[in-house]
Amino acid sequence: MFTYCNYIFLGIYLLGDHMTLIKNSSIKKLTLSIFATLYLIFFIFTILNLYSYSKYESLKTEKLIKNFNLSLSKQISEKINSISDVSKYPLLIPEISNLHNILRSDNVLDINNYNYLKHLCEMILIQNDSINGAYIYDLKGRGTFASRNTSTDILINPSLEWWFLKSIQSDNSTSIFSNINIKSIVDVNTSSNENLIALTRQIIDISSNEITGLLLITIPTDKILNLLNNDIAFNNQILSLYDSDGQLIAETNKNPLFNDLYQNTQLITTNTEPQIEYMYKDTSYIVTYNYIQFYDWILINTIKKSDAFNLNTLYMMFFFINLIFFLIMSAILYLFLKNRIFNPIESLAKNMKSSNLEKNLDTKIIYDKDDEIGFLVNSYNKMKNRINYLININYKNALEHKELELQQLQNQINPHFIYNTLESIHMMAEINDDIETSTMAEYFGEIIRYSMNRRINTVTLKEELKIIDNYIYLQKIRFDQLFTIENMVSDELLSCEIIKMIIQPLIENAIYHGLSECSGNGKIIIQGSKVNNNLLLTISDNGIGIPEEKLQDLNDYINDKNHNFNGIALRNINKRLKLNYGENYGLEIFSIEGNGTSMVLTLPFIIK
């Protein structure tokens, strides 16, 4: 099996071999060689890190085991302390003096005193489930008890027992003893040879500082054993509890290292901080032990080293991580070469080979890296843009030439001839006192001059409404009393910018399609409002309206979605708005058949 040094030397050898292959290699092979070199360096450092990590894990596991011992010792102490607190019960009762009198008496207990003492024992018994017996004695060893076992047991006078004498003579009010045989306390009817943990408390009259009796509480060893079993954290872990004399109190399993603590004198300690020893007997073991203060107990934690330190598993984990890392790096290298080098060159070549010149010129190769390939791609894109620009210039010049020719045909009639003719009609009408004709000629001339001024595309809403007034004057002469018009646009909107001649076609549409078939009482309302930085202009009429299915077709028509209508005015207005301001603006028509129509223009709110 290779050691860590073997792997390092192998890596250095392979690294040198790779360095010789780098010379005279293609760019692709050179890149792969560099990657292999970097991976070898990574592999060497991984081996070194693996060794360091294994040492770190060993120290961490030792710390974990020590903390485990401390935690378990604390739980054992808390359990005994809770039972010790229960033993204070007889000393805290209000009639404590009565208890002292009963225990001082030389007479045999009568039935009342017997029942009283038994009641105290029973009260102690029910306060903690771990207690299996409570006993109260006077100094002569007479007393009574309560037990969870059988009520037929007979209490033995323990005045000559070592634990009784030691408890009475102790300077401490409480004493704890392990491995107390049940037969030294009661005369049991069975062959049970159960060992118990005993806690004794002196019953002291605080007024005279006199010991009047002794309280004994017994705890089954199984309660401590259950506590040990519940805290097993490792496979094949053995927890043992010994007293300071080396007597086994409880053990989760047979300890393979020793049968008696005396055979392992190095484990006898008074240090509450856990100590670790490595022992060998067929298998390597970690033995952690510490002293439990106040009870003179020693907790021993025995774990197989193979269960605590899974170095083989750790090594395999790192080994597979290396393999996965290599695969990931290989994939990254492939994607890098594909996206950074091969794909851009392939796209550039395909674009150069394209037979469709016009489509090819409009297609831009996207490459956002500032390297040699990026320089080539940018230069090629600039070249195509220049070619496309020159083609567009030539195409635009050709269109403008055709448009000039068409305008020349259309403008054969000089606009000044129209203006001069209308002015002549206006003057002749005034000379003949025909005021209505004179006014019509004047208003029509202003409309013609306003609409044919090609230098101005946008005007203020005020200017547009003024021309609308002239147009409505002319229409009222024709249609007489057919309709009335109401301008409800507020003064604060009159300075807003709108496209020239977009309201007049809507007024005309309302008159000819909405009101022309009405007998009278027609009405057109012009409204304006500001909504979310938009200017909304609404032209409404109370005419015949539009059927619902036709209304949808009309809205689709003005948005170039069908060709079901012949008129171009509404579609042109919508196009002009979208070309000037964007797709969020335009014309929309709302109508209810028989109740009228509303045409809504949406423009950006711009103060001109």
C-alpha cells in the first residue's frame, strides 16, 4: 500500500513527465497539458490535506469523547442530586418536632407513629420514579419503610451494618453507598441478591444539633444502567461505572479489557477532567475515564478505535471527491474551449459562407470577450455594418429620387395658386357683400395653409383646436342644425404637444359615420385629460354607434391586423402616433350600438 510520501513522489514524477510533453504541442494539447499539470498539483496537495485532516479528526473525536464523558457524568450527578433533594422532605414538614419525638422515644412504635413514619416514606417514594425504597430509622435501627417491591418484606435492624454506622458517624449529613445488598436492609422472601445504590441522610434536630434518626433511600442499579444505555453514541461502546474501591456499579456490556478495576490501576483517578488511554488487547481501544465528584465514582468509556476513527472511509471519501473534481474540471475545460474558442470561430466561418447577402448583413455575431477572437469578430461586424450602411445609403438615395419625381408630378399645381385663388374668392365675396362666402374662403384657406406646411409635424393642442374650429364652421354650413360640438379641454392642456391634423379626421369620421344618419340633436364632445404622464384626447358622439363584432374588426384594422375596411384616415393616425412616440401610443375606438362612439388618442404628456 502506498504511503502519503509515495503518492507525492509519484505526483512529482508525473508532473515532470507532463512538462516534457508541453513543448511543441498544439494549443489544444497545450491547454490539456496545463490542466493535467494543475490537477496533479491539486492531487498532491489533496494527499497532504488528507493527512492533516485525519490528524485533526482524531483530535476532534478525542474532544468529542471527553465532552461525552463530562455530559454523562453531569447527568448521573443530576439524577443523584434530584434524589438527594427528595430526601430532604422529612426535614421540611411543619410537624418536624413530632418526627424527632417519635425517633427519640425508647418505646416500641405504636400503630399511629408507625403509620405516620410509613406515610413519610410513601411520600418520598412517590416524588421520584427512580426510588424503589424509602426507610426511616431511629438510632437503634428501629423504623419503618415503603417499597415498590413486595409489602411482605420484613425490615431488618441495620444498627450493626457498616453503612448504617458510617452514615451516623459521618461528618456529612448525606452519604451514598454503591453495591448495598437488599438482604442487608430487608428480609426478602425470594432468592434475590439484588445490589442497590443507597443514599442516607441524617435526621438532625437543628435546635439541639442532635441526630435523632436516619433516612435511607435505595435506587436500583438498573436506573443508572438505563441512563448509561440511553447515551451510547458509538457502535460497540461500553460504559462502566465503578466506585473508588474498584467495585463495579453498572456496566452496559462486558468490558473486554478488564474484569476488575484493580487490574487497571492506571484508571483510578480523582481528576474530574476526562483522561484518555489507548489500550491493546486483540483490538485497539480508546478508554476515557474521569472522576465523578461527591460520589467517589469513576466513569469509564471504552470504544473500539475502528468505530471512533473511520480513517479508511475518510480516505475513500476524499478519493472519490478527487475523481469527481477531475470530471468536473474536464467538463469545465470542454465547455470553456467550446464557448470561448470553437463556437465563435464556427459562427464566424458560417456567417462568412452565407449565400444570402442581405440577411447576412443584418445578422450580427455576438461575442462579448475582449480577446483575439473578439477583435476578429468586432472587425468583421464593423465591416458588415459599413457595407450595409453603404447599401442603405444607395437604396435611400434611390427612394428619395423616386419620391422627388412623384412630388414633382403632384406639385405641378403650385400651392400658391390655391392660396391666391382662395384669396381672390374671399376678396370678391367681400366686394359683393357675401360675408358667408368670404368667411368660408378665409377659413378654408387657413386649413389648407396649416395642413400643407410640411416643415412643421407637431403643434400645440391649442393650434390644432383652432383649425378644428374653422373646419367645424365649414361643416355646420353644410349640415346646418345636424349637430353641435362642445370643447371640454381644460386650459392647462392647451400647451401640450400633438401631431398636426390628427383630430380633424376623427371629427370628420364622427360627422359622416356617426351623425349623418341622425335626424338632429347630434352632439360631438372633445375631452382631454392627463393620466400617468400620458395625454388622453377623446372625441365622442351620440350617433348610431358600431356593432360589437364590427368594432373589434375596426380596431384590428387600424392596427394592421386585417384589411376589412377601405378608409385610411384612422389607420394613418394610429401609425403616425406609433412612429412618433412608440408602440404604447395610438388610437383606440369604443362604441355601443345605438348609443354613440368614442375615439381615444393616447399621446405622451409633453409641454411644447
